[in-house]
Amino acid sequence: MGKYLLVLMLSFIVLVYIKGCNGCVDEERKALLELKKAFVDNSDDSLLPSSWIHDPESSSDCCSWERVTCNSTTRHVIELSLHHLKLGEAAIVKTPGNWSQISLFQSFEQLRILNLSSNRLPDWNATAGYSSFSRLQRLVKLDLANNSFTNSILPSLSALTSLKKLNLRSNRFEGSISDQGMHETGPECEPDPLTVRGSIGSIVDLKSLGKLRKLEYVNFSRNRFNKGIMKALRALPSLTYLDLSRNNLEGPLIAQDLDQLTNLEVLNLRRNYLNGTFPLTGLCELKSLQVLDLSFNYALEGSLPPCLNNLTSLKVLDLSLNQFNGTISCDLLSTSLQELVLKGNHFEGHLPPCLNNLTSLKVLDLHWNQFNGTISCDLLSTSLQELLLSGNRLEGNLPPCLNNLTSLKLLDLSWNQFSGNISSNLLSSLTSLKYIDVSHNYFQGMLSFNSTAAYHSNLRVVILGMETNLPETNNLHVDMENSGWSGTALPQLEILTLSNCNLNSIPKFVYYVHELKAVDLSHNKIKGKFPTWLLERNAQLGVLNLKNNSFAGPFYLPPHLVRNVVIFDISNNQFNGQIPEYIGKIFPNLKKLSFSNNSFEGDLPSSIGGLKDLVALDLSFNNFTGDVPKGLVADCTNLRVLILSDNNFSGQIFSAHFNLSNLWFLRLNNNHFTGSLTDVNFELLEEIVLLDVSNNNFTGIIPRSFANLHSSLWLLNMKHNYFEGDFPCGQNLWSSLIAADLSDNFFSGPLPSCFGSDRLMALDLERNRFTGSIHVPLLNSIELRMLNLRNNRLSGSIPAELVGVGVPNIRLLLLANNGLSGLIPEHLCDLKDISMMDLSHNSFSGSIPSCFNNITFGSLFPGDVPRDLDQLISVNFNGIFSVTYVSDLQRTYAVDFHSSYEINLQVEIDFITIYLLMPYKGGILKYMSGLDLSSNNLRGEIPWSIGDLSSIRALNLSHNHLTGFIPISLSNLSEVESLDLSYNNLSGKIPFDLTRLHSLGAFRVAHNNLSGKIPDVPQLSTFDESSYEGNPFLCGKPLPKSCTTSVVVDELGQSGTSAESEGKWYEVDRISFFASLVATYIMVLLGLVTILYINPYWRRRVVCNFMSSSELL
């Protein structure tokens, strides 16, 4: 009997072997060929591998075909790897939800792994999918990632009852799966139907997740599920891996979301919208958990709970970029931890010494928190391989014990307050180091790589110094010069940043490195020609930043293609001549190109228009001439930043070819561009932040499409051109607008209404032809700091809306040279923060409001004001320009080369001081304050309260009809530099107390009715004659009229202060005055008597006349 069994077994083995030799199962081979026939593109070319062919002569073994794996014994297909084949382009799948060829997979009943990822496949026919998958009872792994599947395919998956791994990453699943009927009544029962509720309210019946009881691995990342999905996943008792990152999970996590997942080892909920405090109960009960990632939720808060110590198996804890706070307690963390990542939170205090107890810790990432103090020697575990403490408030010297971390491969201490010298011994001990960043600290002295270069053959990333050139931050000198080096000191170096390290030349060792991907030597003192050899010797070079050095001479490039360079910045040097014509062909993949602040000249090479990937181009402050190449504005559609300002460009840049629809910054100011804007559809500029076309020769009207500029616009500058007509606003309000300058044009019509943004800080419409009144929409912004409507044709009065709910924070109110009339409203006094007010050259009447002393007229930017006119508009390209470094622990670090473009909202205004119209801007404007009411019809006296404006620097009340005395209170204007009271009807004396105005640089009281002597003190007598002329009763220097022989009576009885009487040039004694008057009368009477006595003729005439008068009486 035994012999017969042995023969049968051998026969079976032989049959199986023979079948294997004959190749794969014929039915499965035919099914593969049917798949190939089905998945063809519009040209009838199959999307499946070319090796899938039917060849009768060779029997065509499908087990040898690409992307097919068979069982070595049974020759059944057990794995199909059909990923990245663009199957979504096949004609049969053009209509989502209808293609039924998914049923072709049912022939592979022994299939264990099916990978259809990264094909952009849409939904298949649900019925065909369920039918097909019902036959695949051995399938344990299904990968559908990176497609376009939606909730409708989920019922099909319920047939895969043996499935252990399911990857639905990066699809279009959405909504939540409710848990109604999730209870079980017996071990063999199926869950009640679940429903998938999409965001649009669709409901799809399914039994899928509840039936997949063997699922161990679930990846639903990069979809749009909400937190309801957690309830459905509770029905999967075998789940060990769960990735729901990058979904729409929001709200707090609660215990019921997690309490059933007791076998969970990996939980990834990063990049969702979770909030609230740390979910204590649920998480702390997951005793098998090894990896917990709650990073990038931004709103999780609170301190670390003590129960974290219950997670004795936890190896990776990542809570980065949330709102966690407090200190790190020593009893919170499990000793099994290998990676602790808490970056981007609000943890504070000293670094806990218990970190040294984490003997398995390999990664400690605490950067961008609020830790302070020093690094203690007993703090860090010697097992550390990656230490990141950047962006905190750590200080002091680096401790010598750092050299005990001999396993350290990555060290980042940047953006702290460390000081002192960096010991060369420290560097020589860390022989495993591959990445070091100690930039943005306050180190000083000399850092030398010379003596330690031989120990750093593993270094790949070196980042030192600062990114700025501030004198107080550049005390670190880096010495990398050693003529004795073999040339292989840092052979694997990939990233080198030595910004602001006081280098006088490029380090010699760089000449021998050939693997560089990024070089940043900006903000140094390096001289010489452009180092072409850097491009020639480093084929992988992607970033070259030589900004702010002293390179000079013509700019030459290598003749061959430099394919990998994406950032090229040689701004702020002394290069001259023309840019090589072939630059666009040398750098075909450039994303950022900056030649600003050099002396380049000539036309811009047309090849720049071929840089299709260009994101930022800055050519400002050179001497370029001619037209801008057509290709630049027509074909470089990825441009975000285009800065051509301060050159000599000409011609029409805004042509019908203008197609830069992705622009954020467009700066064309200070050139000679011409033409109109009518050919451009400005509606295309959906992301524009800054538009500056000022100081050019543009003409014509503004097209109506301009009114539809996107609400993202922050700054608009069109000043000093030849634009005309109404400014089109349509129905739009630019809700994000911060500043607008349309000055020095020929705009007409009513004031534009689209500048009613509640963020508006500065509006300058000066020197145009706007008419009508100042209307309310302009006054809606509580942020408005400057309103300049000078030199227009406005009429009416100042509206009451200027205060109250209007613009209470305004600092510059400039309404001069219009036709405004009426009284100066007292509600202006409620604008307490006004620094400069110009109402001159209008037709205001009445008196000067006495309440002006409520206005400080002080510093333009008081310290308690959080926002001012000097704020920066800044756009950062962090992440766009970066080089990736992957550590030995497979952690990815992006070394960002921050490319930020900052535009200062620098306001420039003119104000009359010291007899001249002076421009004020920037820092000077902060210290200027003034009130100009000149050239109106104001009457009455100068209010005594004007003297309370102790911080004002310029006061102009000239060319009005003011009367009365000059108030002595004006002597309290201790900061005044310019005081003009000329061309009024003021009378009386010049108060002697005005001599206390020691800052006075300009003083005018000409053409009034002043009298008396000009105080003979240097403060007032040094002004020229024009300051006092036109006052007939005024005398003394500098007037030619002397006061020494005149007897001046104060007919008006003006009283003076004691200080005045001490300085009088004459005194009047009433007794002496009347005695002299009586004596004079007597002398005249005696003279008449004497004449009559001596002359008898006149005596008779007098007697006759007296007698005649008596008879008449």
C-alpha cells in the first residue's frame, strides 16, 4: 500500500513540474492579454507592458512578463504590479462609474497582491467591481493610491474578506462613515449596512469596512474624510496601522474614537484640523502603540499628560506644529522612545535633565519653542543621532560635553542666542557628523576647519553665519584656508552656507568639491571675477547665492548646459557689461534669477523668455535699456515676482501678449515704459499682491477690467504717469488693499469708491483733477493712517464721518489746494493721533477751533501703536527654493533658501517748512508734525490753546484774516521749527517770550499791524527783513527802521509780563507826561500874549473880533 502512495505522490510532483515548465495558467494568460487589449489610449496603443504578447510558437509564459509574479510551484499569478501606467488615460475609463473591465481581474483567483496605484483611474462599475472581487478570496493587499476614486467604489471592497492591507491614499473619498448598526450579535454575524455620507449629501449603502475583519493596515491619507470615519474603524479589531493624515478630521479627539483599537501600533493623524486638549483616556490605553503622530494640526493644546508614560512600547512621538505648552516633566516619557519631535509649539523653561534617561533616544527635535537657559552637560543621551534645538532662547557658550555625543550625525542649534567661541575640539570629536547648522547666533572669534578637516569626511551640510549684514551680528570669522589640504577634505559636501562670515575669498577647499547642490556665500567681502568653475565642477548644483559681495567685472557663463540650477543670485555686487545672450539656454530650469543692484547695461537677452519655470526675476537698479522681450511676458507664466524697477527700459510692456496670470509682485517703477493698459485683461491677475507702475510714461484711460482685479491686491502704485479719465471701480471693493497711490496723473471725475477697504492704511490721490465731495466710502477704514487729496478740484465741506466710526487712527490728513469750504469742523479735534494736517489753500471760514489742543501733533508712530506706515509687505517663497536632505534615519529635512521679497510701504509727503515745500519720508517722517491752515478765510483771534501743541514742529496760519495779539502761549511750542503768521491783521507787539523757541529755524510775521521793537535777541533778530516787513509800526533789526529816536506810546494799552518789562527799550512815566503837557500849554499861551503885545495891528483885530462876538451874543 505504501508503495502505491509513494508512486502517486511522485506522479503528482512530476505533473506539477511539467505544468510549471509549460508556463503560467492559460486562463490567466488570456485574461492578461484581454486587459492589455482593453486598456488602450486614444491612439489604440496599449498602456500595459509591451512584453505582454501572444506568441503561439513559444507558448508565451506570462510568468516572465513585466509586472507579473507567479507562484513558483502552481504557476498561478499571485501579484500584479500595474502602478504608474497612466491607465486613467484609457478610452474605456473616460466615463467614471461605467467601465466594467474591472471584471477581468476575477480570473486571478490566486492573486494575493494587486497594485493599481498612481494611474489616475476613476470609479469603476460598482456591480462589476463587487462581482470581480468576490472571486479574489486570497487577496491580502490592495493598493489603489493616487487615483481618482470616490465613495462609490467602497461597496465593491466588501467582497475582499481576506484583505489585510488597504491603501486608498490620495483619492477623492470624502465625508464620514456612520456607525449605525455596528453592534454584533454573534461571532459570524455581519454588521448592519453602513452608510457613507459625502459632503454633497449622497448616501451609499455598504457593508465594506465592517466586513473586512482581517484588515491590519489602512492608509486613507490625503482624502477628505471627516472625524466620523473614526467610529467605523472601531469595528476593525486586527488593525495595527492607521494613517488618516491630510484629511478633514476636525474637532477634539474623544476616548470613544480610539478605545476599540487595542492592537494599534501606528496612528498617524497629522495635517488635519483637530483641536482641544490632548485626548488622554483614549490614547493612553493603546498599550501596543509604537508610533503616534499628531503633528501639523495647529490647534491641539494643553500640556503633556502624565499617562503618556503608560505607552511603554512608544518609540516615535511627533506633536509638532500645535499649541502645546508648559514644561516637559521627567516622568512623562517612556524610556523606549527613539524619536521625540515637539517642534513648533510653546513649550518653555529649561531643557529637562531627564532627557538623559532616554537611553534609546536617537532623534530629539525641540526646535521653534520657547526653551531658555543653557545646555547642561548631563542633559543629553549619548545615543542621540539627530539633535535639533533651533529657534529657541538658549544662550551661553556651547558646553564641552557636546563632544561626548559621538553618535551624533545631525546638529542644528541655529536661531538661538548662543555666544562665545566655537571650539575646534568640538568639531573634531563629532566624527560622525553629517549635518551642522549653528547659524543665526552670536558666536564670535575664529572658527577653523583646518585642524579638523581630516575628521569631517562625512560632512554633507554646513550652515554657518547670518543672512544679514548687520554690524552687530557679524563677529564670527570662518577660516577655511589651508594650502596644505589634500583637496579631499570634505569630499561629500552637498550644502555649504557661509553667509556673513567675513570671508574675503571663496574657501580653497570648495575648488576640490564636486558634489555640491547648494552654495550660499552671500553677505561677505569676496572680490574677484564671477567663479564660473563652481558651475563647471558641480553638475548637481541647484543653488548659487553670491549676493552682497564685491565681485566685479564682466559676467561670463560656461558654454555648456547647467541643467540643475534653480536659484541664481548675484545681486548687490559690481558686475558690469551685458548679460550673455544665451543665459536662458544655459539655465533651462531656473526658478529664481536676481541681478539687481549691479551695473549691467544694454538690452535684456531674448533667451530669458525661454525660462518657462521662472518664479522670481529681479533686475532692478541696473542700466538696462530697450524693450522687454516678448517671451518674458507671454511665456513665463509661472512668474510670481517680476521686478524691473529703476532701469531705463522703454516700449510697451502691457501688450496683448501679456500673460503673467500668476503674478504676486509686479514692479515696473522708475523706467520709461509707454503705451496704455487697454490691451491687458487684468482679471487674469487673480493673485496679484503688489502692482507698481509709478514714474513711467503710461498714458490713456484705465480699462474696465482693472476694476475686477482680485481682492488679494495689497499695494497699488500708479503715480507720476499720464493716466486720465475716471478711475474704474465697478462694484468691487478691494478688501485687502493696504496702500494706493494715484498721485501726479490726470484722473478726473468723482473720487474712486473701490478704496473702501477696511485694511486701507494709505491713500494718495494728490495732483489729479478729481471733483465733487469727499464721500463716505473712502472713510470706512479704521486702519487709515494717511489720506492725501491735495491739489484736486474737490468741493463741499469736511464730512463728519471722518471721525467716530470712520478713520479715528488717521495720522496724515492732507486736503490742501482744493475748493473745500465752510467752517473747520470741531470734530477734527477727535482725531487725537493726527501728526500732520494740511487744510491750506481752500475757502474755509470762521475761526480756528480752540479744541485743536486735543490733538497731540506728536510723533507719527507712537510706541503704543501696533501698526504704522512703515510696515513691510513681505512675500516668502519658503519651500519653493529648498534642497532636501535625507538623514540616515530616513527623516527628511528641507534646507530652505529663504527668498522673501519685502516692499516697504514708505510714505512720502510734502509739507511747507522753513519757507520751502519739503519732502518727508521714511525715518524723517516719524519725527515730523505740523498744522497748515494758510490761505483760507479764517477770522478771529489765534486761540490761546494753540500754545498747548508742545510737540508740533511746523505751524502755518498765514494768509488769513486773523486779528488780535500774538498769544504769549505760543512760546510753549518748544519743538517748533517753522512758525508762519504772516499776511494777517495781527496787532500789538511780538511777545518777548517767543525768544524761548530755541528750535525755531523759520519765523514770519510779515504784513500784519504789529508794533514795537523786534526783540533784540539772537533767536528772533537773526531772521531777514522779509520775516517782519509790512508792519508799519514795527522797528528794530533786521528792519531798516531804528527805534532809538522814536517815542512810542502804547496806544492800545497792551500789558506785558514782567519778563517783557525787563527788556523794554523805553519807559512812560504818567506824572512826567502830564507835567510836560501842562508846561507846553502854558508856553503856547504865553507865546500868544507876547505876540499880541508886540504887534498893535493884531492886537486891535483881536479886540474888534472879540467885541463883535459879544454884540452878537
